[in-house]
Amino acid sequence: MKRTELLVAVVDGQGGGMGRALTEAVKKKFPDLRVRALGTNALATAAMLKGGADEGATGENAVAFGAARAHVLLGPVGVLAANGLLGEVTPCMAEAIGASEAVKILLPSQRCSIRLAVGPAQPLQYYLEDAMRLLDEEVRRLTA
């Protein structure tokens, strides 16, 4: 598969701050990758589009549809939990994301009542850098 054929989906909700930061990091490191913003609400989608996403869609069906077509999914870990992100992630969204064959690169978040046993909490920049390292590994694997 060619790099330009890869679809990276960034999923976020609430204000879209983490999704925007992820989108900006992806476009900075991999400007040739296609990034689709999948927001649980219009504000989150708009934030990711401002961060450089190539296209965006909002809502339950858009997230389910987009997750099924993505090669890599990025977002906060709460997108895997029904009622995650303060209830914005519907059970349908969580199921679609979990069932997607896409590689999921998820960042810890203090707002989703999910604690990961990975050591002490780090600043968002730390997680963004690690996510870009993991995305680089997946891009290399998928385009080999």
C-alpha cells in the first residue's frame, strides 16, 4: 500500500483539544498522510479541521462509518468505552471503534475514568511524541 492511500482517523469529543493536537502532530510529521477527523460533536470536528485534518465528519454514524474504513485510529482511550468522554461516546461508537481492524493508538486521559498501569501521568506532549513514534512504526509496516 502507498502512503498516500493510508487513512488515519482521529476521533475525539468535547472541545476536540486532544484530537486537534494529534491532528497537528500527524500533519507535521507525515504531511502526505490523509487525516479524517471524526468528532462526537461539531465542536470537536471543527477543532480537528483547524488542526489540519483533510476532511471531517460528526456524530455516531460518521464515527462508525469512518472507524470501519481507517487504517490507523488515534484518539483518547475513552473512545473505546461506551459513554466515554463524559457520555459523548455512544455504545455504537465504542463498538465500531473496538471492532475496527485499524491499529488503534490511544492516549491516556484523566477525564475518562480509565487508568492505565503505565507509570506516572505525563504531559500531553509526551503522549503525542509517543503516538507519533507508534504511527511511524505502523506506516512503515503498512507500506512495506
